Amino acid sequence: MKHRESQIDPFNAGEPELPWDAPETQTLDDGHECELPEHSYQSPLKTPDAYDAPDTDEPKRPAQPAGSRAQRRHRQGVGAPTRPVSSGTDKPRRRGCGCLTIVIIVIALNILLPTLAFIPHCTGVMLEDDAMEITWNTEDTYEDEERQEDEREIEQLAEDTLDGVIAADSRARTLIAANFETAFRDNLGYSVQDLGIDTQQFVDWALTDFDYDITDVYAFDDNESWGEAYGSVFFDATTPDVAAFYNSFYTAAHDFLIANNLTDPAAVMPNDERRSAFQALFTQQLDALRTTRTVTEVANIDFASTNDGWVVKEDYYDSAMQYIFRLY
């Protein structure tokens, strides 16, 4: 760009002449006066043509000879092929010689190759050095014959235990009776004696046609992890539907107490007539479910090994009875 030389000092220059302060006419150097029009000036418009500016991102293509396919399409009135419009989020594709990529690959190989070469050597040292060798003690001192013999003894003891559930002096009867009497008072406020109920009548009903099916028997030798040797027996038990009886009986019992003004045990005790009526209600509820059976699956009893042989673990026996007869 050319620069004009001027002797005017910008700090001493006078006030500039603004466009709106200019005279309506100006005189040119040749003496011709230039009169400004009163209306706004509008520049002439260029007639549109078919010129398509080249894309600066792509290298220039050599000019095609006359009569080429692109020129023939243009002559026929068909627009030249266009590229898809970018959404604005696509990054422009960069072209290069790939020198940076090659440098990165070379650096990665220099780092990885020594490490890969060291791994087999390190493994070999670990395998060859007895001090670093890892060994697993898989020796099982519980011989198969001994285990099978213990499992037979455990299974026989489990059968004897479950057969004795219905015995007159069984521990199961004691657990069922105690739980029934406690639940009776908690739900109704009266004891079984207050309302003339025979607890053994319920226990006999709960043990009606009791049956079981042993599904799995396991014997385990003593071990540092679990201590003494023990056996475990899993079985399914068939009993009357105790849960259904509780739901039905206590609903009917509450209705009976309300109807007979027996909602306050501290103030009112039932007379013989009301006790007799309540006993009839109790028997009716038992008879309604006397033929109904339910199966409780995956009950479990454990057995401990002693110097005198295998014995039942009482806490596991109690848990099994609570599970089977809903003694909660």
C-alpha cells in the first residue's frame, strides 16, 4: 500500500471537516462542479451468473477439456455435484505426512519391547526358584469310604429323629405346645385355661400325618476352617397348614370375644357357657383344616461328631421345628 507524505502535525491540526458539514457541491481540479443528489445513492446490482467459487480446503483440480461430463451437465441445466453440508460439529479432516504418529509408535515400541522381553525371564525365575514356587495342598484326608460310612450313620440318625417327632414325649411336642399357649395369650389376652382350651388338642392336630422326605445328606471331617466334624441333613416335611389355621382361628376368636363383651380380660372373665361356646369354635376351626396339607421345603438338621458317635445338635433341631410348624 502506498503512503502519502504530509507535513500536517496531527497535534496541531484544526477541526476536521465532517461529511455533513461539506458543501452540497464540490469543485474538482479541472473546474467541474460535482453536485450531490438529494436522494440516497443506490449502487448498481450485478446480474447473477453461474460462477462457483473454488473450495480453498481442497487442492485445485486441473481444468477439464471442453465437452467434459461436468460441463455437459452444466449446459443441460443440471447443477454441479455438491458435498454434504457440515453440521458444524464435525472437525475438519487434517492431512499430513504422519510423522507424529510414526514418532509415537517408535517411542511405544522402545518402552514395551524391553518389558515384554523381561516377562519370560521373570516367569522362568519364579518357576525355577523353589523359594518362590506356589503350591496348593489338595490332599483330602477324609477318605471316600469313611465319608460314605459317616453319611449312612447320619442319615439313619436323621430318620430316627424325624420319626420321633410325633412321639408322646418328643421335644417337638413341647416346642409346639409352648409356642401355642404364648401366641394364644398374646393375641386374645386370655390364657388357654381362661377359655377352656386343651393345648394337646392343637398339638395332636399339628402332628397329624406328619411325614418327611430326606433329600440330601452331607458329612464333613474336622477342618481348621469350621472346627469339629459335623453332618447336615436336608429334608421336606408335610404337615397340616398351621399358618392357615392361625389366620382363620384368631379372626373368628376376636369376633367371638367382641360379640360376647370379652375384650377386657382384667374386668370380665368368661363363664362356663361362654367357655363351652369358645371350645366349640376352636374345634370347628381345627376340623375345617384337618385334611389340608402343606409341604415345607429345605428344612435342615445338623449333627455333631463325638467320641460316642453322631448326635443331634439341639439348636438346629429347634430351628427346624420352628420352621416346619410356624413357631414364631
